[in-house]
Amino acid sequence: MSSPLPGWRLRAKAVVAAAALAVITLAAPSAQADPSAPPVLTDGQGLTQVGSTGTATDFVVTVTTAQVAKPHPIKIILPDGYWSNPTKRYPVLYFLHGSPDSPVNQTYPALHSSSVITVVPDGGARGWYSNWRDQNTPAGAQNWETFHLDQVIPFIDANLRTVATKQGRAVAGISMGGFGAMHYAQRRPELFSQVGSLSGDIDLSAASMDLRMAVVASLTNAPGGFCSSGDCQGAYTPAVSSDALFGSPYPVFNIDRLWNEADPASHVSRLAGMGISIYTGSGNGNPLSPEFWVEGANKHVKDSLDALGLPYYYVAYGNGAGWGTQCNGDHNSGCWAQDLVDYMPRLERALAAG
């Protein structure tokens, strides 16, 4: 006759395991009971957290990774009802900042959504949301694309209640971040269903050599480009070679092929099936305004979309008249704030529709 002991032990272990699970399940929501403290996230996907600040729904975690030199902040904004509804999952907007800027400065009210998680990863002052061709510069490792697409996105999916599918993700950005959004959507279309560019540098072809040279200025820390007004002094140090990002920028004998491969205007066909939104001012016709050149770049992309018959949403607000109360048509936050007022409700509806 067999002993009942093994079965008893199995039942006892099952009871203990169930009890432990119940404790974990009950304890998880109370871990975020303090609205003045950021939630505790788990390291992984190659990211190690070295600090966090903020509240339970608007916080910044700082991480290190072998892919990019130095620590980098990631700003996360959760919907107000996130902690009170512990079974609901939310789509995610990955919002990319401009140059030179930081996630902590992205305080636009419209980024606070009731139905979408907003994640603002650091892109560096001049990372250009790309894996640099030259990793052996004084700037150190610069694999921004790998950092964002292969580490930040799975880190967010592992730690938060996301809709972890193409239909549940959008990418959008400002200026350099507009380039990054288009670049990422084209490089990895399986990740995103919506892409948005706000005053984006989205034409790096030889047809927009002005923007290409502005990117080079950010690499070499040269006068002009994004810092023509002198307001970026020191932001682009240490200086690196003009070839560090995509190799030679000069359109001779195809030596600029990496620039052309990264150019959003040349690869709009890869956005087929996505929701595409583009916003641009005019810079008031002033060639000294970055928005003057950005408008031309955006028109090139619009022409490419038209040639392929791809649907898109395009706002050209010119001098900013009637576009909110703080927009003057230039390359500034007053216009981008209004862009987001228009963009976010549309994005929420699109993501909700799946």
C-alpha cells in the first residue's frame, strides 16, 4: 500500500504557494499607495537603474546601459487612473525630444493623457536617435537606436501594464525627435502603428543639405546650425568628427550612402499602413530661423507621400496666427505645445481603435 505522504506534501506546497501568490497580489497595488513616490521598477533588458524622482504617475528613472555612455533619464507619465484600475492595460506613446534638450524638460500639459502612457527617453543633445558609425570618439558609446528600441521598449513593457503590440505603440517627436520618430518607424515598422513629427528634421537628403550641415554642426560643435543664436554653448561637447554619425555627409560618389539610408524623406514607403502626422511652421520666411528650413524638409516628405498615395495628416500653420496663443510660426515650444493639443486627442482615438 502506498503512503499518502507524498500527496499530502504536494497539497501542502500548493496551499503555501497559493498563499504566497495571494500575498504578492494583494501587496502589489499598495506599493504605489504613496502618490508622492515613484513606483519601483525592475532592472532588465540591459538597463540598470541608478535613481528615480517624481510622483507615482509622473516620474523620471535614470538608467545606465553599455549601449550609450553616461547615465540617462527616462520620463514616464502614467494616466491618472493607472493605479486605481490594476487590470487595465494602456497603449504607449514614445515621445522623443529635440536637440539639445532632455526628457525632464518635456512638461507639455497635453502629454498627460487619461488613456495613454507617455514615455520620454533621453536622446542626448545630439544623439540623432541612431547607432553611430563611429563608436570610438570622445563621446563614447552612441548606440541610441539599440538603447531605445531593444532596451527601453521591452523595459517599459516588462514593468508597466502596456498594450505590448504594434497597435498599442506610437512614436512622435520634436525637431531632432521628429527625425527620430520617422527614422524609428521606418526602421522598425513592426513596432509602431502611429508616427508623428513636430517641426521635424525629416529630410537629410542632399536636397536638404542645410539640415544635413546643421546636424554636422552639432557633431563638430561648430558655430551655426542649431546654435546660430548662441543659446547652445557647450551643449555639443565633446566635439567629434563630421563623419562620426553616418560617415561622410558630402554627396560625392555615394560616400554619403549612410545619410541616404537614414533619410526619412527617401523611405516614406516604409510607413504604409501607419497613421502619419506632420506639423510645421514657416519661420516667417526668415532663413535665419531653423523652422524656415524645416518647412522645406517637411514639404519634401509631403511630396513623397503624395507621390505614393499614402494617407497622412499635415498641418502647416505658417506664422502661427490662430495656432494657439503662444505660437509665432518659429521653432519653439509655444508652437509645439499647440501641436500636441491637436495631436494627442487624435492619437488617443487612433490607439483606442486599435
